[in-house]
Amino acid sequence: MSAVFVGMPKFPEAARGALADTQLRRNLYRATRTIRGKRAAVVGEVPDWEELREAGRAIKEHTLRNLDRYLEQLERAVTAAGGQVHWARDAAEANRIVIDLVRRTGEREVVKVKSMATQEIGLNEALEHAGIAAYETDLAELIVQLGDDRPSHILVPAIHRNRAEIREIFLRRMPSAPRDLTDDPRELAEAARRHLREKFLTAKVAISGANFMVAETGTLVVVESESNGRMCLTLPKTLISVVGIEKVVPTWQDLEVFLQLLPRSSTGERMNPYTSTWTGVTAGDGPREFHLVLLDNGRTRALADPVGRQALACIRCSACLNVCPVYERTGGHAYGSVYPGPIGAILNPLLHGVSSEWDASLPYASSLCGACYDVCPVKIDIPKVLLHLRSRVVEARRATPERLAMRAAQYVLSDPGRLARVQRLGIWFGRLLARRGRIRRLPGPLARWTDARDLPAPPAETFRDWWERTHR
């Protein structure tokens, strides 16, 4: 299992279907516009925002360059605090570790805090196959789970659903939902609260991820807005946290920087409503057992790429999704992964490689407008990585349109006579197709260019011919 939704088509085919869904586009436009506005307002209040971004970038770069040292320090600190650390090379190993830990407790139900890492490895499906029921407690994740759906956004997994659709899901799948439930957000939230309350009070095992891990103390950190995370992290007897190895930061002082960057970039808030931290286990307070599963699953592959490794600095704020014109029109499902949008377009190929058609299509799912880089709180140069991955896609294939086009260009441009003849032929052909000063549609595969724009008709002669005629 991996971050990929099994059976998803390549991005171009998936995007075509999404573009035809007018309700989806309307939902995405409203939601992303609202989040963008809130983010811009709170970021504008911080006079040293750019300095904070640079500090976040520098901390992440330093940590990734010394990742082995900080992970070993983290393991020692967690163990000293009474926790147990498990290392997982891939999704299958991580799922096997978690299932064994749950079975050891004798329980058949777990509650979950929102976690990208557990979605990445398909943990819910693996638990179900093992006879263990997993209940999502984040409101948006609950909507996705009850609707037999897939997440389409990093921060707001159900962003593609509107209130009326959520109401129908609750009435259909939530036995405790009142029959007169409306689509008022407060009523929907209250219905979810009542549905989850029993699970919180009876669950003996919880599964979480973590936004950050502090190496110097072995402390894990979860930031959230609903308090469901705090209920999961404190009430059950056993807590299992599955966390990507890149989430470590060296010190609490480093954590301070990210606790300023993350809420403003993600939810447009000055600070997170709930920031939960825990270090191992404490007698009489919180879980009696704590297990940390450190997940690789392609991260060391990405770390080995000198250009692409910066993608591992991502703090999952989703700011790049909210400003991306491609994401706003296609939604997250078109990316075929739990990591959608610009960051998903680079992270997925870095984790898996570009050998598959699906991974190879993602670096092209961008207009390269640069808006994602402008808003990234840790200054990941997503356009640069996209271009880098596109070059890897071309290098991995012997016969691609780009490679053939470059070879043809090399042949033409290497000889002045050939260039002159091709220019004259292009002018003749272009003027043959032109109508009233515009080429409305080019033939064959070239039509994909003119389908989206008009092409001016070429001039009557080339610059070379004009120069020879006027400067003999």
C-alpha cells in the first residue's frame, strides 16, 4: 500500500472528469478563496514574516542534512521517557507493526487523530482487513469516512463537499443523527460530537500522527482545531503514533518558529486552538503505553535527491493548494493521492520514483506560475522541483515528445540553410491556415495549443529575408 489511490488514472484523464463537475468547482472556489483571504490577513500582521520563513527553511535544511543524528537522539529520548520506538521501512512494515500492537491489547476498535502518514500507508484498510475497526475523529475525516470517500485536501479533507452533501451523509450513515437535521454548521458539528462522544469514552487504543517531533526531549506535537486530538491523546490506555522521519526538529526553540508559521499558513489563525504535546508516558496521567512508529516509505529516496529533498521540509499547511489555479479547478482527487496540489505533484514522484505513468504525469500538473513558492512558509521552491522532475521523466524514457522535439530542433538549428528553409516553410504553412490575421486551430496534436488560445498569423517574410532584402 502507498499514498496512491489504487486504480486512479493519470492526472490529465482525472482532471478532465473533475473539470466537468461544476458543483465541485464551485465548492473549491468558495473554500479556497475564503482560506486565502484569512491567511493573507493574519500574515500581513507579522512584520518579520519573511524572516520567520527563512528561519523555518534554514531549520529544515539543517535537520535534513543531519537527519540520522537527530533521529537517533529522538529514539534515545523517547525510550528514556518510557516510550517504545519502532522503525518501518515501508507501508507494509508499518501496518504490520501497528496491527500487532493493537492485537497485543486485545482490542478490536481504535480511535484516530487526523494523520496524513496513516492515510499514506493505507492503515485504515489494513486494520479493517485484520478485523479491527478504526474511527476517524476529525470532523472532515469523519465526513470522508462515512461517505466512503477519499480526502481531497491536506487540511480540509472534505473541502469538495458542501453543507447539503454533508447533511445527507450524516442522515444516511450516522444512526444517532436527528431526523430533522439541517445543513446549519452548528447542527452538523453537534451531530458529529454526539456520534463521537461514546467512542472517545470507551476506546482503549488511539492512533495518531504528529506535526513535529522534538529530538532533544523526545516530545511529539499535534496541532488541531477541534480538541478531538486531545481526547484521543489522553483518554485511551495505549497510544500509537505513526510519523514520517522528516517530522523531527532539533530543539524546542526550533519548534517555536513552526508554531508561528503553521497556523497562519494553514487555517489563517494567529495560533492553533489546541496544541498537544507529550513525552513518553507518565504514571497516572494519559496513556500507559506509548509506541512511536518512525516511517520511511520512500523518504530516504527523496532525501538522496539534492534538488528534490527540500520537499521533505513540508509542514503540511496546504497553503500551496489554496493558491494553485490548477488545484482550484480540478480538486484533490485528480492527483490520485493523499498528497494533492503542488506539494503532492512533487512529493509523490519523489517518494515513489517516476517509473509509473501516474507518477510521471504529476510534475506536469502545474502552470509554473510560482504562487506556491510565494506562500510556502518554509520556502520550498516547488516550481524548481517540478522542472527537475520533468527532466527526470524525460531522461527515464527514450522516446518522448519532448526528446523528439529537441532532437529535431538540434538538427534544424545546427545549419543556417536548414533553419532558413524551415522558417520559410513555417510562414507559408501558417499563412495558409490563417483567417483574418489569426490561426484558430492547428492540425493534429498541435491543436491542443490553439484549443486554449488564438495564434497570430506569421508575417509575410522572415527577419532573415527582410534583412537580405533591405541591406544588400
